[in-house]
Amino acid sequence: MHKRCAILHLTYFDVKALIFMAVQFFLRFVFVTTILKWLLKLDLWVVILIYMLKGLFYHFKLES
């Protein structure tokens, strides 16, 4: 009985870990697809922002 309980306990934690991994994967997938959708909508703004950030970065790099 005790052994059986231990096995059930282990499988319960395995299932919990698997569910956690699945949820993490799903959330990451949703996050990435959402970002890609936004990038497709706002690709121009993103490019402009990246160039601005690059310019700032190089500006500070040159000053320091």
C-alpha cells in the first residue's frame, strides 16, 4: 500500500510538471505569435524604433 502511494505521488508530480511545461509552451507560443502579428502590423514603426535605438547606442558608445 505504501509503495503504491509513493508511485501515485511520483506520477502526480510528473503530471504536474508536464502540465506546467505544456502551459509554459502554450503561453510562449501565444506570446510569440502575438508579437509577430504586431510586428506585421507595425513593422515600419519597429524598424524606425530599432534605428533610433541603434543611433542612441552608437552615440553613447562614441561619447564614452
